[in-house]
Amino acid sequence: MRAPWILVLALAGSATLPAPEATAGELSIDLVFGETGERRPTELAWSPGGSELGYVWGEGDARAFWILDAATGESREVLRLAELGATHEGFSFDAYHWLPAGDGLLVESAGDLWLVGLPGGEPRRLTATEAEESDPKVSPGGDSVAFVRGEDLYLVRLADGEERRLTTGGEPGVT
């Protein structure tokens, strides 16, 4: 015989419960995942240490990268994305990856890779090619980034931007 609490959990999971109200400035589960029709955070990713949550908030010129301190619940805006795009040709914010030390971000931007120090550091372009760089992975030590370009693997050192091709002759669909 199954435990009666399994049925209770199943029924509770299917019921629609009213969402708790969040006060101004608080980040809540409903605000992140709810269907309120209002703006909400996107592109959530925990920092490597798990003490902070990065997210993008806003639209158009108000779009910004924010960091939430998990212990205090306090959020702070660290990068105003439209301003960076206006001052750094070709910069956009398509996706990001935390650096292992939590002190910066690797940003995917219109097929190129950028490095941005936190908080509010100046973006530094790591790649500037016609071909798209994809699937970037920051090394565990945070000193380099591996990525795919034109079906081959590349490595770029973050300290000086030196790039090295690791493979040749890559073919589409073959890994």
C-alpha cells in the first residue's frame, strides 16, 4: 500500500494556489518564474561559490546585469548593457558564463567572446572574427577559454588574449 502522503503531494502539486505577494525590491520565486505579464529576471546563473545569483533585468536601454546576494537578498546592478553596447562597438549580451573565481564574466556577443570584470569592469574583446565562436568553456583555473570556431577547437588565454588552434579539419556533425 502506498503512503497516503504521496496522494496528498500529487493533489497539491496539481492545484493552483494563490501566489504570495512580493514587496518592492524583493526577488521572489513568483517574480522569477511567475506569469505576471510584467518584466522579470532572465538568464539566471549561480556564481561559482553559490553565494550570488546573476541575472538580466529590464528591456531595451534599461536592460542590465544584476547580482543578487543569496544571504542578504540584496540586488545590485553591475552592468548597464545598453551603455556598454554604445561605447564598445559590436558588444551585445547574448549569454554569459561566470569565471571560476566569481570576479568576472565571459560574455557571448554576436558570435564573438568578451571578458568583463566584476563589478562593472570594462569589457575586453577576446575574439573578433567573421566566423562565430560557440560553446565556450572557461578552464577550471580561469586562465583560458576553449571554444569552437568553424568546426575546430580553439583556446584563448585570458591574460593576454593569445589564441591557439587546437584541432584542424573539423567537419560538421563530427565531434
